[in-house]
Amino acid sequence: MISDLKYRNFISNSKKQNNMKNNKSYSLKLDYYAKIINLLSSNDQILKKVSRFQTAAEQLISNHKEMMELNPLLSKDITKAEKAKNKQRSELIDKNLPVLRIIQAFAFDKKKKGLQDRLAYLTLEYIKTCPDDELIKISKKIWLLATKYSGYATSYLDKIKSTLNPDESNVNIKFKKEYGLKPEMIKNIEDSNIKFIESMLLYREEMKEKEKTAMKMKKINKHTKNLLDNKIDRFAILFEKENPKFFREYRALRDKQAPEEVTETSKQEANAENQLIAEEQTNRTEIK
């Protein structure tokens, strides 16, 4: 169980670190694209000479604008929602544990082996480390068992029946005296479960929005990179001799790619080099 908890914490922390890296990465990319746009805009007379060059530059500006609008959504801090969810989770566990212990004691005293077996896996460690959805199921299970074995009236009709048959309410009194289970303890589980579900759904909605935004950013960034690599770079090289100052400035900017792009390019070059070496070795073998 400890390893499960460590694994979940590791995954959670990894996601946070990746989000932070992505946010920083996109901020660097946006600054990088802005410098290229600034250079192209200040040399609009060059763009006008090639209509497709101008169209590509306009697309770059459009992509950059869209990414600028999405970036604050991607960088949105959802720590508050996460803390609220975790707080409600802790409260739900605190409300469930005393009731669970009472039911386990009841099952042991009354030699209800079937009930004991059903509750055996519900250790403190398991409850504290289980996923949110599983905790909701556990809470519902404890609530149902407590209601069933304590004989507490939970619905309007049940309360009417209990009033008409006061002898049946003796079960409640006995359970309360012997095991300390009070009606409000069961009601507290119900209320806490609802609050936890609400906070969990709110947190998940915010996470979903961030993930959705991240996918959009990734798609636009990929399109922007392809736009630079396959169009704007090729149009810029046309002016290497006609306007060497512009080309040098453009080339200098393009050489200052974001670190991960350089790494990715290096990996691609390394793979290509390895492939060439492998092909050369194959050719030598064939010659022999």
C-alpha cells in the first residue's frame, strides 16, 4: 500500500513538474516567435515582394496571437481547487473511520463472518491511499452498512414506520449504547460525501480545461514550427543576396531555437548519423 501511495504522489508530482516545464517552454516559444514576427514586420517591404511569404508571415502572427490568448489558461493556478478537494477528502475519511470501526466491532462480536470478510480490506492505509472514486464507493458502502445494521430511519417513510412501531427503535438505542453509533454520524458521512464529490468534480473540470488548452497549444505550436521550417525559412533564404542584413538577422534568430527544439534536432541528427553508419557498414559487408 505504501508503494501505491508513493506511486500516486510520484505521478501527481510528475504531472505538476511537466505542467511547469510546459508553461515555461511555451513562454519561451512565444517570446521567440514574437522576435521573428517583429523582424518580419519591420521588413514588410521584403514580404510584399513575395505574396506567399506575406501570407505565411500573417499566419505566423495569427498563430502567435492565438497562443498568447491560450497561455494564461494553461498557466492558470488550480492549487486552490486541489487543496479544497484534498481537504474534503480528509474530512470524508475522518467521518467514515469511526463508523467503520463500529461496524467492524459489531461484525466481530456477533460473529458475522461474511460481514467481517467484506470489511477486511478496509485498512487505514487502504482508505487513505485509494483513488478518489474508490473512496466514494467505500463511503457509500459504509453508509449503507451502518444504516442497515443500526436500524436507523433514513427516509421519510422509514421515519413514519419507526414512529408507528416504537419497539423497533429499541435497535437504535441498543446500537448506540453498545457501540456508540449516533444518527448524526451516519448523516455526517452523507454530507461529507456530497461535499467531496462536488469539490472533486470542480477540480477535475479545471484539470480538464488545462489539458484541453495544452492540446490546443501543442497543435498550434506544431503548425507554427512547420510554418517556419517549411515556408518562412525557404522564403527568407531567397533574400540572402538581395538583402543580406535581413537574412543575417533572421538566420541569427532561427539559430536561437528553444532548448528542447535544439535537443530534438540533435536527436534527429544523431539518429540520421547512426542510420548512415549502419548503412555504410552494411554496404562494406556486401562488398566483401
